[in-house]
Amino acid sequence: MAIRLQRKHFKLATSLAEVIVGLRDKPGMLDYLATGVRVLGVISEHFVKECNAYTYFTNENGWEHLKMPRVRGAVKTILEQHPGKSIVNLKGEDDDNTRVVVIEMENGATFGWIDFMTSSDGYFLGPYVKGSYDERARTALHDFFWKTLGTKHIQLSADGTMANGFDPVFTEHALDVSGMSMIPIVPSVVSNIEDFSAKKEPRSIIFHGPPGTGKSTIINMVAASLDRKSFRIPIYDMFSLNPETILSLVEIFRPELLIIDDLDRVANPVILLDGLERLRDETGILLVSMNSTKSCTPALLRPGRLDEEIEVRYVDESIVKSYISKDDPMFDRIKLWPIAFIREYCKRRDVLGIERAHASVDELDRRQKALLADDDEETGDAFNEKDEASDEAPPIPA
């Protein structure tokens, strides 16, 4: 701030000197004084320009500002871990509240930003790239990102935020498939995706069915079998991570697979019409889960946005066996329950004992039936409302 004020004052002094010189026909002491002030202003202007942190990353100096709304904090956080990070000492700089950070990547691409040391919310200017954001810079950012995270499966979340309160963070999302045998549908899904990928054709699949039937587990197994770099986005974070933000992340870090959970929880799914298609094309593979497709506009479900539908009506027996032995007297009765109720039964069995857990099966059975009945009723109502609405207004264009 002090440097900004000094620069402003020197510009004012220069302008005043020019006015004073113009007012006199013959040079005098005042003219010499004005000339001296003007020279001082010009020299100081040049000095401040060379030494000011605010003017370090300029187009004139060969830098380009990377426009990364909402994700630039995440980019900076990852870049800060680079061992080649250096602090540029600006000769003559007297503002202790700012510092210039420059990072040269292994392939020669160079990034940087301006830190504000006294900022409590992590405010900074940048990031910037030396030259232009070309393929070399994109590759450097992509390679270092995945190398730093050390995993192929990342969850984008707006719950844990950066210091500035806006940018998403990246957390490892374990594909929890340990101890489970392969669900029969998974190999065929994987094979189909690989066949499309071999032809350079993007593919999107929606898995739908009642809550707790193992849709996320199936998606986990598909992703683990494909073994590609993946982003996972819980739908409740899409209110913070809007389609444009997600597209920015995809373009920067180039995941090969994108997972979106609980798509039907979006209040206005129409906003995703163009986003889903672009996300599918950018990543190559898009896997989506939802409880019911009946409440969605047909335009959202058309091929090109969501190419294939797979209904998951019941929990696969292989998943059930990972929680409860087939020798358990209650196995056949509870094997078609939503997974949350199966887990609750197992918890009661482990804590209360077998007899008391068995005695509570009727209560759990009644609750899970009511849940599925409510789910069917809600999706049926939504389907009827959609039909009634279609009589009053034209359909949303695909």
C-alpha cells in the first residue's frame, strides 16, 4: 500500500511540474525546481515499477494471469508443496506485508503469485504463468498435481475449505471394495467402457435404484477395476462446486473418470444439462448415481448426457456377505434390505447379542418397507406431476 501511495504521489508531482513549466515564458528558479521534481518523479516511477510486488507479474514482464475462479486456492495450495519454490527478493522493496513466490517446474514451466503475509484469510494475487498457459504449462500442473496427491482417486469437497473460504480442497476418497467379491454386473460394465474408450468414444452411465442398494459400491468397483485417475463429487457439494467450477478443475487436472453421487438431489437439474455433456466429453468416463430417474427431465437422461441406465433394485448378495454370514438365521430375511438396515442389524448383533438382535428384526423390517414404499410413492408422484406439466408447457429442448 505504501508503494502504491508513493507511486501516485510521484505521478502527481510530475504532472504539477509540467503545469508549472508551461506557465512561464522564461526559465527561472521555479522552472529549474519544477524540472528537478519532474526528473525525480520519472526516476522514482521507474524505480517503483521495477521493485513493486504489485507490478512484478505483468504482461510487459512476460507473465499471464491464470483466470481460475473458485479453484485458484486449490492450485496454489498444491504448488506450494513444490521443492523448487523460491521467494523473489525485490531490491528496494519496503513493503514487508507482501512477497513474490515463483516456482519453476521440471519441464521449465514457471508459475508464481503474490502472498499477503498479514492476511488472515489467505488472500493472494494470482496464480500467474510465465509466457502463456500452453500445453507445457498444463502438463506440468497436471503431472505435479497427481504426483503430490499420491493417489488416483480424489474427492472434490466444499465442506473442508481453504483459508479464504471459497476454494474446494482435494481429499483422498478410498474405493472401499476390500473384502468384497466382484458383483456380477461390474465386469460387463467395465468391459463395455473399455471398448468405447478404445474407440475414443466418451461414455456416461447412470446407476439408479432405492437408497442403500449398493449403487455407490458398484461404482467404486467399476472405478477400481478401470484403475484411472478419478474425481468424485457428492451432489451436495455441487451447490458450491457449480458446473463451471467443476469444468475448470477437469480442464486443469484432466481426470480420466468423473463420479457424481445422488444427482437427483439437485434442486434444479436443468442447470446441469450442458454441464453433464461437457463433463462426459472432457473426462471420457462419467458415472452417476441417483435414487430414481422418474423425477428428472427427459432432456437430462438422453444419450450424450447420460448414455446408459442401469437399475440397481436390490443389494447384491456378494455385498451382503461382506457384512453377514450366510449361516446367520436371518440372512435370507434381510439380504434384500437396504445396506443401512443390514449394517444396523449387524451392529445390534455385535453389541446386544444374537437373541436381542433377532428380536429386533421385525422393527427393522417394518422401517425398511416403509422407506421403500415412500420412495416409490415420491417417484410416482413426481412422474405424474411431470406428465401434468407436459400438458401445460412444451418440453425442455434436448
